[in-house]
Amino acid sequence: MTTPGSTIFVARLLGLDVFDPFGDRIGRLRDIVVVNRSQSRPPAIVGLVVEVPGKKRIFMPMTRVTAIDTEQIITSGLVNFRRFEQRGAEQLAVADLFDRRVTLRDGSGDATVEDIGIRSDRSGDWSAVSFYVRRVVPGGRLSLRRGEKLIVDWDEALQGSAVEPQGATHFVATHEDMKAADFAEALHEMTEKRRLEVAAELQDERLADVLQELPDDHQVEILTSFDNERAAHVLEEMDPDDAADLLNELPDEQKEALLELMEPEEAKDVRRLLSYEEGTAGSIMTPLPVIMGPEGTVAEALALVRKEELSPALASLVCVARPPLETPTGRFIGVVHIQQLLRTAPPENMGNIIDSGLEPISDMAPLSQVARILATYNLTAIPVVNEQNRLVGLVTIDDLLDHLLPEDWREHDERWTS
């Protein structure tokens, strides 16, 4: 356990489990709340941001932290499960201070903050006492000289200009293994300025995955902060149904400009989804299901559904149709569920094991009908056909939930119960 006077660096604490006095896990540390005081006193650490089950982030005052070490954090166990909201002069160590450029008071130049050292005194109060920084050479490039990284006391660094953008390299690097939905939750809780800085740092493919997990207003906010060329590249990386939903939030002129900049094949799928009336199966379907001809074998089907990029719902069934085997296909024949694939000999033809009891749904069917069918037959996905009985897509349970849940479902503060 730490003792008064010993310094701990924040980056080493991120992700640690937080426990109550009885050893029950409360959640996981995601950030630390800092408040600046007078120039003669170091910034105060006033609390922790803890992610509790259900992916909600709550505030844990430092007065309830009884011990911290490199493996765990122990608290008094008195927890308010209200969602964390940043207030007034509060700053988050990771979200607001990491990657911030500072000027060193000794006149040796600028540096970028990579970590923050915190320490408790004998009264139990915590403060930010030092910065772990990397020097910056003139022109903005990071120095590659030996000794470029150093630890400076809090009063040896002056904060940089408020108008200078805060970098996000360190934040993105330390969260690269986080699931897209969890990364989106972290973005959702940032200020608009910080959210745009972090989004700009992400690679297009990663950003596309994260955008799909954000509320509509944040998706629009981020996409419209880019030039049209980059925005189009990000849309290309998104699932077509998610890209169509996002484009529907934009003015028609901007929507068309972005579609023109997208690769023709990518834009074609999105345009097809945009042609459907809102609230229909066609408007929410995924136009890229797993499709095979009836002569294909079980072995070939299993190879297709093993692909890492497929969601569990998409991989749950294989659609069988006559050529062409891209939507809209030739005549739709039926589907084969993954359980049937696992029970059948690999050389067997797909056309011989069709589920004759599962009927496709019309692309013009209302979402209420889609929901009833999925619920009645315990399905995770259902094929969608047009009036010529050509397969045009697949509605998965997650597609449906995205449209049935209230728009503010991410804001709900109900405590997770097991």
C-alpha cells in the first residue's frame, strides 16, 4: 500500500479494480479528477472516475479512498451511483491533461505531458505534484535526443496557451485495446473540444467503429468537424446501414456531396438504404449478409462465418440464393443456421439443409412486424427480400434495437443489477 509522501503515476493506475472494504469489486478506474488551486499550492486530486458494471462512470471522492497500490484501490464502500458529470474547474487527468503542451519555467522550451504524479499527505489529501513530460523541439516535432523525457515538479511547468489544441496521441495509444463501445462511452463524456481532438487522432477504421456506438448528435458533430474528403473515407469504413443513418442526419446538399466523394461501390449500398422510407425493414437492414449458392458446401460456409469482421448476429446464419450472390441477389432460396452447419458433414451442399420453416420479410415491412417475428421465433437475424423475391439484406437484432431503444438510452442512470 502507498504511504504518505510516495508518488504514484496516474497511467499506472488506469484500469485498476476498485474494491469496497469487504473485498467486493465496485468497478474499474478510468480517470482522476483534478482541480487547480492557488499558484502556491499544487492542484488537488478530488476524486476518481470509476466505471461500474453497465459501463456507467461514476464519481468517487478521494475522501472515500482508503488505500491505493499498484494492483488495487480500496474505498470506504459508500458509493453514489449517479453518472459522473464534470463540473466547474474540474479537469480529468487523462482526458484533459495528458498530451497537453506546457512551457517549462526554466526557459528550456516546451514539453508534452505524458503522465502525472500524485501524492497524499499525512492528512490524507491528494495532490498532483509532478509531470512526466517529453520535450518538444522548435517546429513542433518531438525531440529524439537522449534525455528527451523528464519529470518536473508541478510548479516548474506553465500551462500552454488555451487556444492551442491539446494533442491526443497518448490518450489514443493508452486506449487502443478498448472495445469500440467503451471508447465511445469515454468520448461521450468528454467536452466537445476534447472529443473532437481525440476523434481527429483516430485512424479512419477505428473512428468508424467508434462513431457507430455514439449518439446521433455526437456522430454529426465529429463527422462535420472534418473536411469532406476525410469524412467520406470514414463513412466508407462504417457499416452501410450506420453510414446511411448518419447521412440522414445531414442536410441534403452535404449528404450528396459526401456520397459523391465515396467509392462508388461503397456509396451504392448506402444509397440503396437511403431510398427506403424510415421505419421499414429496408431502412435498417444490413445489405452485406453472408450469401452462398445452393451448390456451396458446409465447409465453405463455415469458412465464411469464421471471419473476424462479422458480428455474431451476421454469422448466425447463411443466406442461400441463386446468382448473382451480391444483393440484390437472384431468387432467394432460404437460410441455413450456424447450428445446422455444425451438425452437418462438411461436404454436404447448402441447398440440401435449408430451413424451410423460416420465411423472409419484405423490405417494406414495418419495424413492429420485424420485432414480432424475431421475438416469436427467437431469432437473432432475418433475411429481407424485395417484391421480386431477391435477397436485399438482413435485419439483425442489434439493427432493430438501435431503432427501438429511446435516443437517450445511453444517458439512463439506472444502477446495474444482477
